[in-house]
Amino acid sequence: MVKTKQAAIKPTLQINAIEYSLSLCIRGCLFEEGKRTSERAANMSTEGDNSNHVVPIIDMQEFDQDVEHYRKLREAAEEWGCFRVVNHNIPVGLMTQMKKVVSELFELPTETKRHNIDLITGSGYLAPNVANPNYESLGLHDLGSPQNLGGFFSQLDASPHQREILETYAQAIHELALDLGKNLAKSMGLVTDLFKEWPCQLRMNKYHFTPETVGSSGVLVHSDCGFLTIVQDDEKVGGLEAMDNLGAFVPIRPWPGTFLVNLGDVAKLWSNGRFLNVKHRVECKESSIRFSIASSILGPNEGVMEAPPELVDTEHPRLYAPITYEDYRKLRHTTKLATGEALELLRIHS
Ligand SMILES: O=C(O)CCC(=O)C(=O)O
Ligand SMILES: [Fe+2]
């Protein structure tokens, strides 16, 4: 059996004293507000105010108190492949400031936005095009890499304030993504830090919805390629829809202060077929600009991805052949199979 190689350890984040105290200030000033909002969100989830929200709700604070919560997470991952995360400790003030920075970056001249070039295919600026005329996107390959963040700041000539917010958000969302990865593994009985070595892509999306585009598509149906994506969806403008287990699209209604998590093809491969790679899309429902911020743990830079031996036995034979993330990404791209079917090309057991 091919063993998964550990990815190279990344250099630790170097921040000087001024940056550090600024970051503490931002975190400190915003924390209380964030805590209150997270508490409100959690209360909503127990007070029945969540009737509008059909996907499972995962409270990040319950993992410490209740082992049953891991079962709830596993069910959500297996039955939906997506869930809302509440009580996550990311201050709502930071989420608001990040959204403001994102909207400012999209205001830059197209010429400047085009400086946000791809580091790997599809990681940089995507202008509106014929297939997707209402959508544009800025991005960077790995928000855990100070070099990648620094490159992105220079490409867009970001202000010191914008850099500070982006850095703080990147660090906070990366921690949340790693916590989620750990908890998902633990829900399957595994203790691992594996995802720490995997790049975490940042995508900032802007949807130019107008009266003319109502009823049309913002982003076509797809599954995400990587392991998991944390989406900060627009706090007012809906349109995101996830497919349920009957094949029907259900609306993911905005819920400010919370995040939506989608599991992708790599999660299905890694869990030996147990986790669902949820199909989702964005539809234009109303004539308003919509923003979203998607942070995705992809797959390892080095070595193959495969289900760990603990998830393989006679009852659960290995379903997919080991493959590197880069090869899987290319396979999806060349076959144009964007809703998870590319995994079936790796199937070694039916
Ligand atoms: O805009 C959204 O809410 C989701 C976008 C999305 O599905 C993605 O970036 O993969
Ligand atoms: Fe997606």
C-alpha cells in the first residue's frame, strides 16, 4: 500500500511587535461583540428560531462538553456533507471588517485586479466571462503561507489596515478549518493533525445580481474539489443552495455571524466514501450585489491522498485508488466533471 507522505513543514508566521499588538487590539476590541453574537446564534439554534435553516447546525463549543456531538457531526458529514457552524469564536466584528475589505478590493480597477495572478491554476483573479457573466472572484492559494498573503497584498497594493484585517481573518479561519478537520477525523475515531500540512485556499466572490439576472445562475452546480470549505456567505443576500439526499436543492438562508461548511471530493476519498461531497450552486434570487468568502482546505502539496487504514476493513474495502491532490485537480479539470464524478474514475471497489 502506498503510504501518505507528510507535506513539508511550512515556515512559522513571522510578525513583528507592532503587528502583533495591532492584531491583539483588533482581536481584543472585536472579541466581546463576536462572543455575544455567537452566543445569540447558539441560542437561536436551541430556541427553535432556526426553522428556516434546514442543514444541520454544529455548535463548536459543544465538542468539549459532549462526546455525543461528534456523532452529530459525523451524521451531518455523512447525510448532508454540509452544516452551519455556530459558536465558532471568530468575532462577528472581524467577519464584518473582512467583508468590507473584500468589497473594497473588488472596487479596484480591473487592471489592478488582474495583477492577482494564478499561483496554481484557478487560484487568482477570475473576471466575469461568457459562461459566468455575473460572477468575479479574487483569491490566493494558501492563506496559511505568509509569502502567499504578502504576494496577494502587493499584487493589489493593499493598505496596512486591509493587510491587518486579511491577516487576522486568515489566521482565525485557518484555526477554525483545522479544528473542523480534527473534529471530523475524531468523529470517525481518528486522532490526526494531517490537515495542518495542507494548503488552505482563500476565494472572495462577488455576484453582480441585477433585475435582469434574477432567475439565472451565479455559480453552476458543483462539488468542491478539496477537503472542506468554510463559507462566509452574504449576511443578507441568499442564493446558495445545497442538494439534499433526495436530490432536491434546498436554500441555504443567510445567517449572519455563522459559517456554512461544505465537504468536497477529497473528504469523500479520505473517508473511504463515508462523507458526502455535497453538490451546491448559487442562483440569482434578487437584484442585489452578493459577496461570499470561501476558505478551503484542499489536499496535500506532496504525497498521495488515500483513506487511512483505520477506515478500511473487509466490510469497508478501499473504494478509491490513491492519488495526489494535483493529479486529482487536473483530472476534474480535463474531464470537466465538476460534481464529484471524477472520483468514480478512481474507483477500485464497487
Ligand atoms: O458563494 C457562495 O455562497 C458559495 C461559493 C462556492 O460554492 C465556492 O466558492 O465554492
Ligand atoms: Fe463551492
